[in-house]
Amino acid sequence: MMEGMMEDAVKDGMMDGMMDGGSAKVVKTTSVAEERRDVWRLNEKLKRLNAYSSALNLSTLVVLTWHIAYMGQLLQAAR
């Protein structure tokens, strides 16, 4: 797990100074507009994920309700 995190950090450029013995300092500057764009993009992803999650929860609730009704009918028929 740590290896995967380290590889991601290297890909993102966060570990450049650490990989060569720490001699180089990595300074990542971003403007306010870039940060807002990143926050907006992440917000949109979170909204989409929330919508998918809600749809899945609702469909699971419907299916389990139908399953309970079906099991109840089988139980009634067995008596």
C-alpha cells in the first residue's frame, strides 16, 4: 500500500526533492484561479459520486423490500 502511495506522490511531483537525497527543494505554486478550478472539479466529481450512491441505495432498498415481500409470501404459502 505504501509503495502505491509513494508512486502516486512521485508521479504528482511531490517527491522530487526527496528522491535525489533532498538536495533540491520542490516549490509548487498555484494561483487562486487554479485552486478554485481544482475545487470546482472535485466538487463536481463528488456530486456525481453522491448521485450514483443515492441511486444505488434506492435500488437496493426497492430490491430488498421486494425480496422481503416474496419471502413473506413463501412463508404464508408454507403454512
